[in-house]
Amino acid sequence: MKTIQDYIDSLFLGIAETSQTKQLKEDLLASAEDRYEDLKKQGKSENEAIGSVISEFGSIDELVEEMNIKQDFINAKGYELDSISLEETIDFIKVRRRGATLIGLGVMVILLGVAALFGFMTLYGESLGESFGLLFVLLGAAIGVPLFIIAGTSMANFNKKLNDRFISIQVKNEVKKRKEAFQRSFIICIVIGVALCILSVIPLVVLSEIYNSEVYEFFGIACLLVLVSFGVFFFIFGGVIMGSFTKMLEQTYFISDEGKLGPRAKAERDRKKPVWFQLFEKIYWPIIVAIFLYQGFLLGNWGTNWIIFPIAGIAFGILESIFSKNE
């Protein structure tokens, strides 16, 4: 049945994704499934049934034109479609991949600079080693911060280019394929990152237990920071790239700045979320933080106070699923 579903999805490539097109696709899929089951009851094999169902489909252009789907979409919104092209989508993924690499390297270099500080303190003592080590801390910052700026600027500029533009089904299908191809690499990145962060504690614990000396403790901290720096790189690299796929797949209109939506994205959000819920979103988390601080400072419940955040997150997710319209 996945073959039939993929075929129907291919028929809608380049067609605006609206409530009408989604309903049409669902109706066609339901009809195809009924026809498939009917053919199977007649004694057809699975491949024969699938082939017969697909052969009965023609072009849906006439059906789309008859329903006036594209024109209705334009009239309802009051503007022409301005879709993101496949070439722009591929460039967006490339920019995000390059940005992920630069950000990951920036963080890694800064952490390695701090690791060098503790390494020099191990070799030359606390006072002299700190003087030499601070040079590497500053060097790490001097390299890392420009990498952040370069990555942030390039990604922000490309985001502005795509801001508030329509993400078509064709683009989403291409992004979905690339996301599935990257899934294995993403899992590897997370596994390596977790493993390195866990292993980073071992040198510090072992050296502290075997040698009761501050010198070896500094060396253990240096080893910890080196391993963590590489682990964090893998976290950032995999997370940023996977986030670029998710951004394209979950939005109807590309949102460059979540705090300042374009007119199309704002219209989409307003259509999906009631006005009162949008106001509720703005005050919800400040209220939660205020409760956390009240419980901590005035009532002294620091030990159990942290649980308010996971509970609040679950509660907000439930409320959002109830009151948001998912078409």
C-alpha cells in the first residue's frame, strides 16, 4: 500500500498544500485502498492489484482545475504564491550544514583553549601554567567567536531570503528524502556525542582516586574538556542539520524569525491558533518562572521545585494539541 500512497503523493508535486488538496489526496487514497482490496478479493496478487490501481489513475490536473484549488488558495490569502524552489532548498541545506560545522568547530576550539589552560597548569604549576594557559583561552575565543559570527550571519541572511515564502509539497518531498538519508548519520552523531561525554568523566575520576594530587586533577579536567569538546561538536553538527530538515517539513511558510512572523506565516498561525491562545503563550512561561522563583526563594523548596518545568511543558503540549487546529 505504500507504493500506492507514494504514487498519489507524486501526483500532487508542485500543487499548493491546503485543506482542499489534503482532503482530495485523502479521498483518492481511500478510493485506491478500496479498489485494491476489491481486486485482492477477486484473486489478484499484490503486485497485480497495485499495478491495476495505479494504471486507473490519470492526470489530476483536470480535477484540480475543476475544484479551482490554486485560485481559491490565492483568493483566500489575498496574495500570489511565492514558492521556495528546489535549488533554493538545496542551497539552504548546504548553508545550514556549513553553519553547523563552523558553530561546532567554534565551540570545540573554545573548549580546547580551556583544556590547554588546565594542561599548562599540570605541566608548569598553577601560577606559571595559568599565565601560559590564558593565552590559549584567549586564542580559542579569538578563533571561535568569529566562526560563530560567520555561521550566524550566513544562515540569517539566507533565512531572510526565504522568509515568509511558501514551502510546496515538491520541496517537502525532497527534504523528506534528504532527512531520511541523513537519519543514520544523525544517530551516529548523537551516539558518538553521548559516548564521548560519558567517557570524559573517566580520566577525572580515575586520576582523582589514584593520585591524591591537585596536579593530576588538573590533568583529568583537561582530558574531560578535550573529550567533551569533540562530543559537543557532534551534537551541534547533527542537531543543526536535522533541525533544518524539520524546519522545512513542519512549516507551511518559511519562518526566519519566530518572534517576528511575516504576513503569510502570521495568517497561517492565526488560522491555526485562537487569539486568546496566542496571548496565553506569551504569559505562560513567565508565570511558570515566577512560580519557580517564589517556591525557591520564599518557601525554600529548591529540592523538588525543578519538577515544575517538565510538568509545565507536558501541560502546555496538551493544551496546544487541544486548542490548535491541525489541518
